[in-house]
Amino acid sequence: MNVVFVCPECGQRAVATSVEQGEAFPCSQCGSQLAVPTAAIVPGEADGPPRLTRCLVCPSTELFVRKNFPQRLGVGIVVAGLGLSCVSWAYHEMLITFAILFSTALLDVMLFFLVPECLTCYRCGARYTGPGITERFGGFNLETHEKYRQQAARRGQSSAAASGE
Ligand SMILES: [Zn+2]
Ligand SMILES: [Zn+2]
């Protein structure tokens, strides 16, 4: 099981691999050890892969399944396709224009089906990947997302008030 997270110690984006194998895992940026909370990782049924019950980085137990697809890559492909098709359009190459638009759309769809799913924490955005990891959890829920977004906004407000701003 691998995790991409924002380290609570150094605030940088870090990765950790095989986090299910120990009681703690190190931040790849600053090296500080993050303890795995008790019962956060439970053994899978019938020799299956271990399961995650909560986020390892923050206290949240709510996680959602999504495609581990870098959104910027998807958008980049579409933009590149549009740019190229504008060039061929300017040269009145209709067939090439449509071929470019069609193939970039197809490429996006193919990538979407090829990339694996990952588990994302609503609260801190940590992303977990690994075999069988998504089994216990459902897809994105806007209500849950909204709840955490508002909590985060309130935390921001109260810390601003505490610092006298
Ligand atoms: Zn760190
Ligand atoms: Zn979290």
C-alpha cells in the first residue's frame, strides 16, 4: 500500500511505500516518522490484501474512491488536440482536423480506463494506492466533501481569529 500525502511535520508533498508493513512510515521529504494509528490497517479476508479503515495521516475515517488520474494530463491532452486541430483547420485540412480531435478524445477515454483507482481522504487529500484498497469505500460524495470543506474553512477562521487578524 502506497500513500501520497502532505507531511504534517514539514508541510511538503511526500510519498511512502509499503505502509502496511510497519507501525510507522517515514516522510520522503524530511524523514520524520508518521505512526500508523491503531487498527487503521486490518488484515484482508482469506489472505486478501490488507484493508485500510481510516486515513493514516489525519484523524478522518472518510475516504472516497477515484481514478488515480492526473487531471492536468487529461486537460493537457485535450488542449494539445485543440491546438493541433486549429492549425490543420487553418490549412483547410478537415479530415486531419477531425482525426486529431477524435484521437485525442479517444486517448483520454483509454487513459481513464487504464489508470488504477485510488483512495482519497476527504479531509487531508492523502491518496492511497494498492491492491484491493478501494473495496470498503464508495465513490465521491459531495455532502461529505462539503462537510470537510466547511470544517477546514472554520479551522482557518478560528486560527486567524486566534492570531488576532
Ligand atoms: Zn516531512
Ligand atoms: Zn486524511
